[in-house]
Amino acid sequence: MRLGPVIFALSATLIIAIGLGFVVPFEVEDYQVDAFKMGAYVMAAFAFMCFVFGECTNNFSQVDKCWSVVPAIYAWVFVGVMPYNPRCLLVAICITIWALRLTGNACRRGFYQCPPWGGEEDYRWAVLRETPTFKGKRIRLFLFNLFFIAIYQMSLIYLFTCPAIVAHSPKPLFWADYVLAVFSVFLVVIEFIADGQQYVFQTEKYRQIKEHGQASFPHSIGFSHTGLWAYSRHPNYTAEQLFWVTIYAFSCVGTESLYNPSIIGSVLLILLFVGSVILTEEITAKKYPKYKDYQESVPIYLPLPCCYKAFNPKQ
């Protein structure tokens, strides 16, 4: 995978999106500006911390550790800075439920240990270091950690949380807010189930390998393909992206408009997932021969009938 064009495209999109946010007319209250500034200060502090810890430990998963925590911190900062608003509070509660689910999954995977900058590193960073773009090129890794991992990703996390600011409006809660809240919790449940199924599958696979030297069928094919994974190759990613689009929808309800500049975050998140999924699938297809058959049978995100056929790993 050629990483240069992907990173350039993501960075250019961020710059263009932020520029459009200034060009498109959009009225904000002073307290919303104050909330945005306060959140930006918190974001800058986390970005600096992640960069320093990543360089000192050579573990680039520092942002991964923050990913499940800081959106809830931002949401409650917004609640605290702005005047009380039930819609803003409801959004903060939904984000907190999401954060609890993701933090719990990260804990059982070993992401959080003492000291906090230790713990497991995402396997994709190790693969990235071995690519021709970065192997043996310490300066490139340094700049990549600074600009893409620390600054870009922390900015992205902040931006897809910002609809919580725009959702603050005098318009009282009504049925659309409650529908969005229920749907967001439903998506968190989907993520919880998908992550649980994957965790159980991989744990059993590695237990068999440790005890017997190899895994038996169906764990021998190497990747999750049952439960929700029988209908989507990335059910957790699908629910994740839809969750943050739903958070953006709260801002649409508050502003009574389908568009406002806070859409930047969810759009950039989807673009990031595109690059991440390409890298993940490329790695997985090289490791497990049956994965290409799985790709041909099961849709990448939504299990649309026109794209789906049952995957039979025994064939």
C-alpha cells in the first residue's frame, strides 16, 4: 500500500474542510466559541502528551489509548462551559456510553497498563515501520508521529466531537432527539457484540495454538467470520462511523438544518476508516489464504443482499 498519497489526501481534506468551515456562513454564540476554544486547549495538551510518550517509548498507540476517552472529556467540557442545555447534555451522555464500551474493550486487549504509556501497541504500526516508506528512516517516523498520529488524529477526534457544541440551541428536545439517542445506543450495542465475538474467536485461536501448536477448524482459518462477521467484514467499523454521523445529526436537529460546519469531523473520520480498512485488509489477506474468498462473499460494511453470499470456509 502506498501510504504517501493516502496521508496527503487525508491532510489536504482536513485543510480544505476547515477552510470551508470559515467560508460557509454560520452563526454561533459567544459561549459556543468559548467552548470550542477550551476544547482546543485540551486537545493540544493531549496531542503533545501523545507525541512525547510515543517518541520516548517507541509505542505509537498513545492516540489509540486516548481515542476511547477524550471524546467524553470534550463533551463534558462543552457541557460545563456553555449554559445548561438538555440536548447538549443528551449528546454528552450518548458519547459517554460509547466511551465506556470502547474503553472496556481496550482494557481487555491490554491497551491500558501501568505506567499508562505502556501496554499493547496496535499491530498495524509495527507493519507500518517495515514498509519501504519508513523502514530505517527515523526522521520520517518522527514527522509521521508528530503530524499524522499526534496532531492530525487528535484534531480529528476533537472535530468529530464538535457537533455537541452546535447541538446547543434553545429548541427544546422532541421526538427526533430521542430517536437519535436510541439509535446511537443501538450502534454501541452492535459494536459491543462485534468486538466481543472477535475477542472470543481470537482468544480461543491463540489458546489452541499455545496448547496444541495449531488451531483447529474453524479457528484455523485465522479471522472472525461468524456472528455479525458473517454479514459484514467490519461490523464494528460500520457501527462506529454511523455513531458519529448520528452525533452530527443532533446538531442538525438543534440548528434545524441538514448542514453545518461540524460535519467536518464525521466526514474526515469516514475517510480515515477508508485508509485504515485498506491497510488492515491488505495485511489480513497476506496472512490468511481464505480471506480473499471472504472478501468476495461478505460486504465490507453493510450486508446488502446484492453484495452478499454465504461464506463457506470449508470450500
